[in-house]
Amino acid sequence: QVNLVESGGGLVQAGGSLRLSCTGYRRTISDFTMNWFRQAPGKEREFVADITSSGSISNYADSVKGRFTISRDNAKNTLYLQMNSLKAEKTAVYCCAAGYRPRIYNYWGQGTQVTVSS
């Protein structure tokens, strides 16, 4: 089992940038494909991005391509999400998830709030 703790959320103006982190505890995240999801108020959770265990392949939702970058530092046991050109309508709780295979989500963090002001 791995415990995941997100950080880096906060208040940012539309058009601004923010970097989220997700640190694993009790087990190395290098065993997992890692993912970012977000859930806006009153809406379903949506996939944002994922990255393979080695970091060699990443995938993005169409809505964030070109603006967000997922990365990982397995030596630090940490996953990142660099978010640029944030949009006001994308205020949400961002969560990371770890899976033994792509598109499998075995462990979840609690999430970090990102509020984008217009």
C-alpha cells in the first residue's frame, strides 16, 4: 500500500500558474503508473493526466494539453503537475492516484484545492 499526500494548491488568478505535488509514503511510487484527476463543485471527477512508472510516457486530457505538464521524480517519491494558463472555470479539488497498471487506480490521495479567480 502507498499513502499519497497532495500539496501546492491555493488561490491563483486566471491565466496564472501553479505546481502541485503528490508525495508517496510507506512505499515507492516507482512501482506505479501515476495519475492526476480533478473534481469541480457539482461535477464528476475527470481525468487530467497520467505518466508511466519510468516517466517515459504521459497522456493528457484534451482540455489541458499544451498547458499542463505531468512529471515525476522517483528518487523523491513525488509526482508533479505544472499548470499554466489556468482558467477560472477550472476551480476544483485535484487528486493524485496510483495504479499497478495504466487506467487502474488502486490508491488515492485526499486532494488539494485549486481556486482560480477571474
